[in-house]
Amino acid sequence: MIAPLIPSVPLNSLDQLWIQVSGTVCNLRCSHCFISCSPDNHSFWFMTREQVRGALEESASMNVKEYYFTGGEPFMNNEIEGILEDALAFGPTTVLTNATLFPPRRVRELRRIQDASAHPLELRVSVDGPSAEINDPIRGEGTFDRAMEGVGHLVAAGFRPIITTMQSWPCEAMPCMLQAFRDALATVGYDEPRLKVLPPLLIGEEAKRNRPYRSCERVTHEMLHGYDLDQLLCTRARLVTATGVYACPILLDYPSARLADTLTEAVRMRAPLAESACYTCYENGAICSNATTGTGESRGASSCDQVPAVASTCTEGAVSTCG
Ligand code: SF4
Ligand code: SF4
């Protein structure tokens, strides 16, 4: 039962099904990770191919438009290739990755999986700066070079990964940072890259690295008057984990966001906007999606080239404030 003082929103349509396929297990230990993933964070364990198949089958009648796989690092799940093959039978599939576990053999396998499917397979690669000097203090020594090598293999195999970065620089620096990304990616053969800039979420490790939310940074009932609720991912998505279904992929660590044991139950539940991270969604819109409008329709690949999150992030404040 949601306390009446806490605003909540219904699921309007299940456009996106997110799957926490590697739980909280990651080969990296990034200093900004909003769910504090690491090699030894076993709070949420890997999902088996059978568990994922069960979720896909459960979703089959729910008009899901896109499937997203996240973690942790999805490619630490040793069943990931088969899991992606299964998902692509159901619809367009995106996997979020740090691209540090991409030997050529794996990329060839991803190419084979994509070629065998009528649905697109998107790779979303997280890199937190256009150079090792900016990225590595956040993601770990050597991770920039490893990720860029992974991107190079993907591009050589015909993929156009979406390069995702958390904005850790002032808005004035945005044009030169974006140009630096383009220059760096060109060195591994990726011209006219698709870039997506995300605002920081001040939870998990990022609350320690940056700052926690202020007590006033919360979504209230009043703030929702006249607000386009489609901007919030939780009105259009649910997250399936090995141990239950959550309102969204951001609030994995928050019991308030665990809605039900099954997807069928969870789609009927309202998502409580109980946590301060909801404030960042409120200010910035559907930050987790590849690139979507508030109507739930994909704007397609080209919108990533224009970095749609940047303008709103920079005009309204990269880090939320109370006014
Ligand atoms: S931010 Fe991504 S790559 Fe880094 S620890 Fe978290 S899940 Fe792993
Ligand atoms: S963090 Fe965002 S997507 Fe998740 S419940 Fe809050 S508003 Fe919804």
C-alpha cells in the first residue's frame, strides 16, 4: 500500500521491458555507479536463460516495443548470447555494456545473432569521457582503452553502438567535449557516432563521489499537475530481476520500487515516486531509453546524434537543485 503523501503513477503501456540479466555483478567498480555494482556485489544475482525466457513469454501479450538488458555487466552472464537470441525473437533488443569484454570472437557471435534476426540488436556502450584522463578516474584504470577497443570491434562488425556518457563537466564545456568524443571515436573507425549524455543520478556510488540529493529534491503531488507523465520511464516500463519486478531500472536498491513477484502483477501496480532519484527523471525525462519522445515512439537512431538529453539537461541544470 502506497502512502497517500507519496505521488505514484500508473503504467500507461509496457513499451519497454528491462531485464537485470547480470544482477549487480560487474567486472568494473565505477565511482559513479548508481546501483554500486562490482565484482563482489551479489545483492542481485545473474538471471538464467530459462528465467529470462519465462519473462519474455510472460510479456508476449503485453505489446512490448523494446527489450533492454542491463546489470552489472550483461556480458559477465555466460548465457548472454543465447539470451539475446531469445529476446530478438520477441522484439528490438538493446544491451547496455561497458564494452571491456568484447574479444573479436564475441563480436562475431553478436554479428551472427543480429544477422539471424529481423529485429535490431543495439549495443549501448558506457564511456565517461573522451579520454583516459577523464574516463579512467571514474571507471577504472585502463577502461577507456579497453572500451574503445571494444567499440572498434563492434564498428568493424557493422554495429553503430550508442555511446553513453554521464555528464561530469559544466554545460559550457559541452560542445568541446562532444567534439572530443567524435575525435576519439574516429580513431577506432567510428565516424558520426551516436552519443547520449545522461545527467548524474545522485544515488549509490555517485552520492559519495558527487553529493546526495537534498531533502527538497523530491517529486510532490503539486509538481505533477499538468506534467506529461509519459516523460517518466515508470509509466512505460518495468524491470524484471531474478527476485522480483521493479518499477524501473534506476531504483533496484530501493524496496519501495519492488512492485511484485511477477510481471503480470507488476503491470497492474502504480509506481511510487518515493525516492529522490525520481526528481532527476522529473527534470530530465526518460533518461534510460535509447532515444524516445514522450509519446513512447522511437525517434530512431538519428536523434542520438543530436544528443537530445543535452539541451534540457543544460538549460535546467545538470545536477538538480531546489531552485
Ligand atoms: S556503471 Fe556500469 S560498468 Fe560501472 S560498475 Fe556500474 S554497472 Fe558496472
Ligand atoms: S526513478 Fe524515474 S523511472 Fe524510476 S520510479 Fe522514479 S520517476 Fe519513475
